[in-house]
Amino acid sequence: MNVETGKKRAKGAAEEAGRSHDLANVRNIGIIAHIDAGKTTVSERILYYDGHIRRVGEVHEGNTVMDWMVQERERGITITSAATTCEWPAVASADMPRCQINLIDTPGHVDFTVEVERSLRVLDGAVGIFCAVGGVQPQSETVWRQANKYNVPRLAFVNKMDRMGANFVAVVSEIRERLKANAVPIVLPMGEAESFAGNIDLVSMEAIEYSEEDQGATLRRGAIPEGFSEAAASGRMSLIEALSDVDDAVAEAYLSHGDVPVEVLRRAIRKATLSSRMLPVLCGTALKNKGIQPLLDAVAWYLPSPLDRPPVAGTDVRTGGALERAADDGAPLSALVFKVAADGFIGRLLYVRVYSGKVSKGQNVFVPRLRSRERVGRLLKMHANAQSDVETLFSGEIGAIVGLGKCTTGDTLCAENAQIALERIEFPDPVMFMAVEPRSRADKEKMQEALQTLADEDPTCQVRVDSETGQTILSGMGELHLEILRDRLLREFKVAANTGKPMVSYYETVTGSGQASHTFDRLFGDRRQAARVELQVGPGERGSGVHVACKLGRTELTPEFTDAIEQGVRDAIMTGVLARLPMTDVTVRVTGAGFVDEDSATAMAFRTAAIMAFREAANAATPELLEPIMGVDIVTPPESTGDVMGDLSGRRGQVRELGVHGDMQSAHADVPLAELFGYSTAIRSLSKGRASYSMEPKGFAIVPKAVKEAILNR
Ligand code: GDP
Ligand code: MG
């Protein structure tokens, strides 16, 4: 008896041991910022202090672990967001258990905002990094808005405190004004610029200094130096005041004891952060190795675990009803594929976030989109450019799956007996394209394969062949995006290809509705092929893409014929009626279809009838051209504002918002992408180099008549 119980207990314990960290101690964190604020440098320090890497890499030396693609190291920017797992604190203490921190380094450049977007979708919390000199830069506003959209609790880190002109107080008030966040420092800088010596911790009321010898790895906590005691006391007071509004325990403790115990403060900061009622602000210098450990502590103390986040939403695959899944290993599996990457050695990797249940090596998972069961090969935890095999990924964890060859970004993986489809990640239509041509016949096949791999990894990269010219067209989110794709083609896939000039992608749509019925009837040799299709074409909401409904109710048509009709419509949509451009934001409803006589009905006849009917109906539905519009954020010195605005209206720009940004002026405008070629040079010369800007794709708009004429006559 006893022996058996003992065995059972042992087995139970082993099963539980499968999970390396309690769910409450998991942090899925993104780092978001304006380009060059120091995301990569901060991430690199995090990996160093947690013991994952032995030597700190530097962005300017091109040897960081996080930026591991050749193109990233050369340009010193981050393109792909690498998901990295690390642990903090290095040694657990009584009041702080070890946390598993899954860290995503996101790129700052506008061409890759979709990377930021999909990271935010699967993360629970974020750290916003700001430059102590630059403050709230245009791109930081963009990413902040994205994080607002997903309701992500955040911390702020003011980096580069070592730089001349660093001004912590100014950056904090800029965050309050421009980002409308309740920014409250929880540490203060000791000194600024070359005299920056470390931090004052306003929660523990200690001074923190970092040793120079081991790149800041050892830190000393001690009494607050005389010269900073006043600033510390008033910083602490502001913190207590801010928290009193959120947590009665803080106000009570203060009123009865004149101070607040550390645990009470921490609980209140956590509560305020999780509900986004306060933005705790820290500071330091990643490059000079100061201030990173307190930031990691704050991630562990204050940012959410998966348990603190609302349950993930989806739909019941069978009934279409709304469903929710809370983070719980015992619940049925639900996981989202948020990224696909091709690894030269391992093969195709699917990055997943597990929301509920768990997934193990060798297991079958159900994929609602494919309506099929697929087998999980290896499971990996990623450490920047290295990885380790694991048996199981649990609720709240992020990892990579090898296998599941048919799955792609946005797919849900779930239990077959409890099917759920999580909301798909929406990707914008590409806004630029270029022609790609293989240099030799030998390169042709290799090029097609390589392009497919690139498009598979990156949902904003699309490949198509122009039916008229036979040219291969590669589309993406901007000039830099296309340049990087071309570069990878050459170096990673060793394909010799010539590329054309990047050009703006226009689309076609309809603004009215039209309907048509077409009977196709023709003799091919001695075989007659005939069928009739009737359909309606109408406008869809801007950004809604293409919707085809082919529900014919009770008809004599076989599934083969209905598939042929739908295929015909989808093919027709690829080449619009005005300028053979792909159409978008259209809805098509097939309202009728039938035989001319039973013997002559073929799939080819239905397909062709559908194409012809679509073209007639689309022509009747007032077709128009669509062009990509960029949201442009500009910061300019007042003396150049007039010139910059004049230039903007010459570019068909529409100013949406004007503001003040310190002693500079800011503007937000919508400008057609086609008018933005050469904008960086123009704005530099208009402002003697002092204005700066950033932009993000904002959507598509109907092209004005004069411009439409010019495009159609080209
Ligand atoms: P990212 O674009 O946000 O990933 O920024 P990076 O980490 O690539 O850093 C941009 C540049 O700023 C690099 O040249 C870094 O060496 C530099 N940098 C990063 N952190 C600091 C800092 O704390 N102080 C100073 N002076 N420079 C820094
Ligand atoms: Mg970077």
C-alpha cells in the first residue's frame, strides 16, 4: 500500500516538475522604442546579466547576439524580432522568486511595424525605452499607440543618461504630455551626462552604484549620498501621492505612520501598472552598464504574468460563437502561431504563444484553418540565435515548433475535441513593389523557391507573377523592406537577380454596386463547354480586403463547380478592370449559376463564366484606384514650420494635428506614399537639418481624378 502511494506521489511530482516556472512567474515582455533609443543594447545587457552570454556585444561593433542577421549587423538595426528566454533574478530571494522572462526585441523602423504589431499581440507587458536627450521621438509615439491598442501594461526606461544634454525630468514630463501616460519615477538618476553615477531607488530608498570592472554586473546598494537626499525625499513623496489615488492601503499607511512599507508600495505599484493607471519610470545607460538590473527587477515586480491578463478571445469552430480561454495548463490547448522563420540549420520554425493547456513533442494538434490534425516535431525555447529542445510548452510560454509544415502566421493550434479559432493577426496590404528577374536560367527556379520562403516568413512580403508581362513582382512595406529582401535573396539564398526600381503599389476597388449574368458557351474541338454565372459586386469597408460569398443554397451544382466559380472570381479580382491592378475592399456575392445543358457543363466553363460576369459587374460598379497613405509625424523648429507645411500641401498632404514639442513644433499629417519619394532630403534642406519625421502606413484612399488620369495614361 505504502509503496504504491509513494510511487504515485513521485509520478505526480515529476509531472508537475515539467513546468520550470510557476505561471505567476512568467513574463512575456516586448521592448518598444524609437529607432536608436537603445533597444538592442538594453536587450544585450539583459542576456549578459542573466548569464546567457559571456561577453557583451555592441551594436556599433556588429557583434550583438540579438541582431544576428547579417543585414542587421551591417546596418546596426533590428529587423526580425527574436524571441529570447532568460531568467531573473539570477538567484531567487525570499521576496523575489526567479522569473522566466520571454523577451522580444522589436524593430523600430517603419517598414517593419508589422513586426511590432504581431509581437504586441502575443506579449503581456512592455518596456518603452526613451533617449535621455531625444525624449519622446516620433516613432516612440507610433509604437506607444500600438501598445495602447492592445492594452499592454508598460514600464518606461530613460536610456543614455551618460550623454551630454541628458535630462531625466524633461523626458518624464514629455512622456506625460505627449503620450498622456501617468509617468512617475520609481528611480532617480544620480547625476547626469558625464557625472551620471547610478540610481536612487525610491522604493527601497537606497543608492545603487555599478562596478566598472565587470561591465556593471556587480552592484552596490548603500545609503543615499547627502547631495541627493532632498531630491530622493521629494521623489518618494510624489510616488506615494500618485499611488494614494490608486490604492487606499498606501494612503492609510502614510497617514498613520508618515511613511509606507516597501511591500505595500510594491503591491500598489504593481496594481497601478497592471491597470495602466501609472507608468513607472526608471533610468540608466545601457552602453555604460548602469541601471539595467533595477529595470529587470521592475519587470519581475510590476509587469503582468499571463494570469494577470484577460483570457484570450476566439470563436468556437463548430458553432461560430464567442469563446474565451484563460491561462491554465489543465485547460484544452489553444496557441497562436505569430511568426514563421526559416532557419538554415533547423528548418522551418513556427513561433507560438501558448494561451491555455500545453503542447508536447510528438503530439497531434488540430489546426482549424486546415481542418486537419498536424504532428508537432521538435519543440524549442529560443535564446536569440541559439536554442534548446524542450519536451513541453506550457500555458503562457513562448517557443518554437519544428514540423507543422502547412501552418503559417496567424494559425491557431488547438485540441481537436475543444476547437477554438483565435482572432487572426491582420496584416496590411503591401504598399510598394519591384520587379525581380533572375540573371540566368539556372537562377530561375532557385529564385522562385527563395521568394516563396521569404513570403512565407513575412506576411507583408508578397510574390506574384504579372500575367501580362510574365515578370515576377515582389511587394513589401517600403523601400528599406524591399532592399533587405533583395539583399537576403542574394546572400542567404545565393540567387543572382536583377531588380527594378521600387514603385508604389496601387490597387483597384469599386465605389458602387453592379451585377451581371454571363453565359459562357463555346466549342473546343468537338466538345461544347457551357455554363452560366450570375453575381453582384459591391464595395467593402476600407481595409477589409476581399470577400467572396458563394452560397447558392439548394442547387444541382457539384462542389467541383462551386469551387470553380469561387476560383474564377478570386482570379478575376487579381487583375482589376481599370489598369489590371489587384482589387481590394470588394465584396462579391454569387447569386445564381446553372447549366446550359448537363452534358456541356465543365469546371472550366463555370470558371470562365465567373470571370466574365465579375468583369462586367465590376465595370458597372464605378471602379476607382486606391493609393497607400502614410501617417507622417514631423517635429520641426518654429522658423521652418511654414516651409515644411507648404511643402506638405504640395505633396497632397493633409495636416491632422498640430502641437508643441518643447521649443519645437510638431505636426501629424496624412500624405500619399507616392508623394514621399525624396522626403528625407527635402525636409532636411527645408529646416537646415533640424526637423525630423517618421511615418507609418495608415491605409488606402481613393486617388483624386487628375492623378488617376495620369496613372491610367502612363
Ligand atoms: P535600437 O535601434 O533601439 O536597437 O538601438 P541600439 O541598441 O542599436 O543603439 C543605437 C546606438 O545608441 C548604438 O550606437 C548604441 O551603441 C548607442 N547606445 C545605446 N545605449 C546607449 C547609452 O546608454 N548611451 C550612449 N551614449 N549610447 C548608447
Ligand atoms: Mg536594434
